[in-house]
Amino acid sequence: MKKPRSAATNTQSVEASDANVEAIVAGVHGDPFSILGVQQIGDLFVARCFMPNAETASAHTLDGRQVGVLGIRNSAGFFEGRIEIAQRQPLRYHLHNSGGDWWVTDPYSFGPVLGPMDDYYIAEGSHLRLFDKLGAHQIEHEGARGFNFAVWAPNAKRVSVVGAFNDWDGRRHAMRNRRDTGIWEIFVPEIEPGNAYKYEIVGADGALLPLKADPYAQRSELRPATASVTDVPLAHAWGDEAHRAYWRKTDLRREPISIYEVHAGSWQRHEDGGFLSWDELADRLIPYVIETGFTHIEFLPISEHPFDPSWGYQTTGLFAPTARFGEPEGFARFVDGAHRAGIGVILDWVPAHFPVDAHGLEHFDGTALYEHADPRQGFHPDWHTAIYNFGRREVVSFLVNNALYWAEKFHIDGLRVDAVASMLYLDYSRKQGEWIPNERGGRENLDAVSFLQRMNKEVYGHHPGVMTIAEESTSWPKVSQPVHEGGLGFGFKWNMGFMHDTLQYLAREPVHRKFHHNELTFGLLYAFSENFVLPLSHDEVVHGKGTLLTKMAGDDWQKFANLRTYYAFMWGYPGKKLLFMGQEFAQRNEWSEARALDWNELEHAPHRGVRKLVSDLNYVYRSRPALHARDCEPEGFSWLLADEAETSVYAWTRMAPGGSPVVVVSNFTPVPREDYRLPLPAAGRWREIINTDAKDYGGSGLGNAGSVEARQGEGGVMFANVTLPPLATIMLELTVEQGG
């Protein structure tokens, strides 16, 4: 006897309900994957698609076999019909209207790309490869090539990817909601690299939000456009293994680190004012850094940002190198070129806050998702920006993954972490009543502490050759000590006290300096409490502060002499070095991001002299272990003269195993001091390796004819009679006679 046919073969039973059809057409359906694509109903397969502007549709397998003709259910473009296939598989539709025909591969006929293990690690907050999973990635999936899009928006009612490929119509690529994690995803076949896209998000209240850029986008449009851009995986052929292997095996604290801080958009420019590309920067900047002797380039933030005057500190695309200088591969080529030349690359990184531009992270899914909802925790009063919610594991994962991303994908050598103090204190820039105490009643942001510790552990654990540097302006303890010892885990910390005290001292007329002698000695009381970088950064030469040259006391000659004295004092002082671009040749004008440095000043001898001095200081610093190997250890420093307030003279010894000791002597008055009795740590010949008053640097040429001789005096004290030039620093190195 013939078996009765399944009820599912009834025409009516395979049709989507009118309500579902209308919801799809209106773009309000909460689960389009349950309606569209290939649906199995009993023993039958049905295909449904929403194709605006189409009048007819037929279904085909990916290899071109026609498996059905679909009927139109709604004139807006909803098609439906039975298809003859044996198992669920992706489909292509051949579509027609009065204007012609076209083909579309159905995204709703593909299965998900993310898997259950992704869900598990994402939910746990331990996924360390989110940059390979979230965002837009070109992949081969179930026989088709396209881009998979994935974005975190747990409180959204609908999320769609939109772009020119779908006429920016959010109804056409509504995404699959992975409810366990709040991530939405969709594989869109046949999209090519170079397509602009955003996410159209409907909040839980049904309100349509401003279109959002992709938080994990690895490429963005050039401002003022704000869309994300589909891109191929970075495929640079790296040739920097020797460089990376060296830094992986070394103790960074004992290496010479002299950093040239650069704003990529204003170091140099084209004659028409346009930006240099990464390749053009590589051709010019890398040789310049080699010539001037720095070991590292530190870029102000290069992540995508909408507003040039923010200098990159208000970023809307943490994973995307800004389009201002070309494609991401260009930045990879720059880093590789720097590494092959022996130069490290450090990025300024901003995990403290983000701007409230409509296309950015603020209220991303209609709720305070990345930021705190309470403005006492989530709004930064200084910068009018949003503060990340460091207590949310998905936010911590976002930031930690970003740090790992730059280290892995672009081989960067370090992250200088901006505004750490603003993260550590709940009452930062807030009055009483404007902040919420932590669970212990204190002002410390315990969630931020935990985040910073986690970030540092992951970076150093996975990329041991990469350093992290904290810009932290308070006395928070153990910033650069390991997490397992109760520290924040940074490799280094900016010494803001050094910068403040020394600049304050050098702004004083020399006649008054004897009354402020301790401004230069005080720093040695804490110089080894952290692993310090001595920063003369961009912050000191903007917003009406003038330049380092104009901060110096005295007439023009004295300003240059003071600056040269200061630089050599700093290069002889314990700590790694950082100098902002333009200060290596004593630029007179305050820096502006809107124009190139004043390179024409190098036509004048005083500016050339300062640059030559910086180059020589970098060479001496790199080549003498005494000046760098114990930058972070008290055993590497010993005062010789700390109390010579009346003459404003300072002297100390730097020392380290494997090298001769170096004595640094600074005379901060314009008075030359002949036959000055200088205590020295050992008898013998001390060669003058730096004299900032040398004529080559623009000085008067007073000095010690190349060396001084130390001998034993009364009481067994070693000393030499030396000439201290006016407003000058000299460095003396003990020579070891051949055969002696």
C-alpha cells in the first residue's frame, strides 16, 4: 500500500507565515536565519530570500545546477519555494527584473563560522585571538569565498552589516545572534576587499542607532569618512627575525634605549602639505634616526581617529592603522624596514578612554557597553570622552587583544600606555561627590589595576621581546615591578618628576640656581624606585608652553648653551631617554600637528650643533655600558658632587660591569671654572668624551685638551684639576693604558 504523504508536502505548510515575511521585509525580525536561506521542513527543503528590486528568482547550487524556481511572496522582494536537494547546502540565486539579471550567493544558506570553543573562551574572557574572529575577515567557507563579519552587541534587537554591496540597506544582511556571547555574525559571500561597511544596529528599545564602525576593523576609510573597510589578511614577508630574536633574549633594563618620539603626520610633509606615506616615511625617517643615533622610534597614536588635532589620542579604530598614511601593509613595511636597520618601533597606546563620536564605541548597542553607564565612572571631565568599563570582561578582552594584535601582526617593539594615572584613580580630575569609591571605600580603580596587570602579563608572556611603558604621573607604587610581586607589571615608567624638576630649574636665571640646587638632586632619591624613561615629550612643547629652547633662561647664546648642558646632563643621568622630534635640533617654534617641523633651521650653525651633540650623546650612551647597563639599578650611580650649590656644579659617576666608569660634570652657570678640583673615583687618565661647549656644537671651545689626569691627594682622595666650561656638561671616561 502507498504511504500517505507527509503533511509537510502540503503547499501551505512550507510557507513562512505572513507575520514572518512582513518582519523580514520591515527589517524587524529577531532571527532571520530561522526564516531565510535553506530550511528543512519534514523531508523537504525550502529556499527563502529577500532580494529587493528583483521580480523573479531561481535557486542554484554553487556549481550552477538549478534546483528550484521561487515564487514571490511580497512585492518588496521576498521569494520562497521548494528546492530539489538531498541535504542542506549553500545556494546562489539568479535574479531578474526589467533592467536585467544578476546573481547573488545567499548568506543565509551558510552555517556559522564561529564555533562552540570560541563561545566558551569569549564568555570566559580568556580568548586571546579575538582579532582573528571578530571584525571582518576574508575566508573560504563551505565552498565560497567572502567575508565573515562578527561584532559584539549583546543588548541589540537587530544588527546588520551594511555597505555599497547592499545599498546600505540593513534589511538585507541582518546577522545571526549567538545568544550565549552577545556576538552577531554573518558570512557574506563574494564581497571583495576594499568595501566600506558599517553596522546598522537596532537597540533593545527598537530605536535605530547611528551607523557604527567596526570595533575590530583592521582598516578604515580616510577621514572625514568613518566607515570600516574590508581588507585581505596582512601578508607581509617579514625579514626581521634577527632583530626580534635579539630583544627576546635580552634584559631590556640593561640595554641602551634612546627613543625618538614622532608624530607621523607632521615630522615631514609634501610641499603641498600632504602627508607622507609609510613607504616615504621609511625612506626618510629610518635613515634620519640611524644618523642621529636613536635606538627606537615612538609614534604618537597611529590607530584610526577622526580629528587631526587630537594627535591620535581620541581613537575610534584601535585595530586599524590610520588611513592617513596608506594601507596597513605600508605600516608593516615600515616596521620591518626599521627592524632590519636595527631600530625598534614603539606605539603610543590609548586604553584609558575613547571619543563619543556617533560612529564609535559610545552606546554601541544602545546601552553603555564599552563604557560605564554612570558618568561619575564613565565620563572623563578633562577630555570629554568615555572611560572604558574595566570591570567588564569583554571590554578587557577587547583591549588585551588589541595590545597582542599590534605585537603579533605588526611586530611592534613596545607600547607606551597613555594616561595611566587617569585609569588608576576613581577621583582623577573629579571633585568630592563626583566619583564613586571602590568596594573598599578607596579611590583606587581596582578594575583598572586588574586590567593593566592582565594586559602586561599577556604581552610579556606571549611576546617577551616587547616592552610596555607607563605614562604615570603619580607615586603609585610598583608600576614597573612584576605582577607576582604586587606590581602593575609594566617594563618601564615615564619619570615625570625628572622632566618637571629639571625644566623648572633650567628656566631660572643662573644667578638664582644656587638657591634651587636640590631641584636637580632630589630626583636621585627615587631614581631607582622604578625602571624609568626620562621623557622630554610632545606634552612639553604644545599649548603655549613654547619649546625646550625657549624654556631655557638667558639670551639666545645662553639658551642654546643651557639646552646642550641639559641634554648631556640627561644622557648621563640614570634612565632610558626620550626626545620629541624637532628638539634634537632645538626647534624654536612650538610644535603643531598641522605642519612639518622647521627643517630650514638646520641651515643655522647653532641648530646643527645641537643635532650633532644629540647624535654624539646617543653614540656615547649606546657604546658605553656604564651609561646604560645599570640605568635602573642604584649600583650604577654614585655622587661625586651633590652639594655644590654655590657654584651650581653637579658631578657623579656612572658604572657597570664590562665597561670603564664615566664621570658626568655639569656647570649650570655661565662662569668658566679653571683649575676646578674635581673628585674622581680612580687615579689615571680620564678622557673627555663629551664637552657640550665644543665649537662643533656651537660652544666657546673651552675644555681640557682631550683629557685630565687624576692623582691621589691628601686623605687618599683621588682628584683632578679640570676646566669646567660655562653652561656646559662634560663626560670623562677612565682610560685603560695598553699593557698596564
